[in-house]
Amino acid sequence: MRIYTAEQRARALAVVNAQPVMTMPRIPRDTEGAGRVNVLVAARTDTQREIDECRHRRTKILAEARSLSTEIRALTRIQQAAV
């Protein structure tokens, strides 16, 4: 079975119906719905960006906590050695 593109089907239908060929992309009639989809995509992108920023901040905080923990252990050893 052969698979035809949308443009090939449009041309074939135009020949059968003797209408001019229209190869421009179809514009969705429900532009409000398309707008809603764009808003949802934008919201998802913003949310993903916020998630990425939170992960980055979390990584920095964890690195600082490890550094502080190491420093506290070192100071504790120094204090115990001094006693």
C-alpha cells in the first residue's frame, strides 16, 4: 500500500473535483483552542525552567552543606586535639 502526503492528496482531489490546487498549510479554525495549547506549552516550559532552577539551587545548597559538614568535622578534631 502506498502512503501519500497531504499535498499529494490535495492535488489528486483537486484534479478529481476540477478545483484549483491549494498547497498552503491548513490553518486551524479553532484559533482560541490553538492559543490555549500555546499557553499550556508556555506554562509547561516556565514550570520546567523553575524546576531546573530549583534543582540547581538544591545542588548548590547540598554542596555547601557538605563543605560545612567537612569544616565542622575538622574543627571538632582540632578542638578535641587541643583538650
